[in-house]
Amino acid sequence: MITLVPFAREHFAALSGWFGSEADIIQWGGPLVHFPLTDVQLQTMLDEGRSTPPKRLCWMAMAQTIPVGHAQLVFTWEIGTARLSRVAIAPAQRGRGLAIPMLRQIIREAFRFPTITRLELNVYAGNAPAQKTYQKLGFQQEHTQRATIQVNGTYWDTVRMSMQRPTP
């Protein structure tokens, strides 16, 4: 059983330990996060949740007392959109089917706000397992933007996926 808890300072070391390279960090956090992942970077993410309404909300997924996953929602309240971002499963926990139950809870969190009508995400085109997981959850591919970032001499494309608020 996976439980979401608000991401807190006590989770910083666990999350930081999941990424062993700049490429790992970029795949998780995009071009604005840098290796090694520091407490300052993580605190900035937490601080974005303190505004009203929040700009960003972050969670750790726990299997009892063990951190097994992480995900964030970034809100654009003016247009009723949330963006699923910075999704990770702990390396030792991958392949155990944890992503879908964790993300179902995150999707519920996004749509618990009545003004949020659309949930979107960006995923690098080379991350086929993540794309497959998102499709299983109901996300649909919208488009691919070519060469959005260069990592270790290779350009990565970004795939935009989205879903609308489920009808009751």
C-alpha cells in the first residue's frame, strides 16, 4: 500500500540519493535542476508550496516508513491547469508496479481543486517506460518538441501529454 505524505525536509537525503548523474537529474527535474541535488534546490521547491494558492505541491510516496516515490504538481491557476512533474520511483523499488498507484493518487490531488480542468506533463522521448505508464493512466500524447535540451552531447526531445478532468 502506497501512502502520499507532504514532501518535507526529512525526505531531502532520500530523494537526493536517487540520482547519480546530471543525466538522471535532468530526466527527473528538467533543465532547471542541477546535479548534485542540494537541500537549497529542494527547499526552493517546498517554498513554492507556501503561497496562496500554491504554485507547487510536492509529495513523497511511502510504503509504510520507506520512501518509494516522489511527484510534484505545478499550478497555473489562471487557466485551470496543473502540470505533473518531477516524478520518480526509488531505484531499489523500480519494477514493482508502484508508479501507477502513486500517480493515481497524484491525479486525484490535482483534480480535487475544482478550478483545475486539465493535467499535463512533459516527458523526454527516450523515457519509454514513463510514457507507457502515463498512457495507462489516461494521458494522451499531444506533440513532440525536438531537441529541447542537450545532455552529454545528445539532444533530447520532449513529449507533451495531457488529460482532462474526468467526468463524474
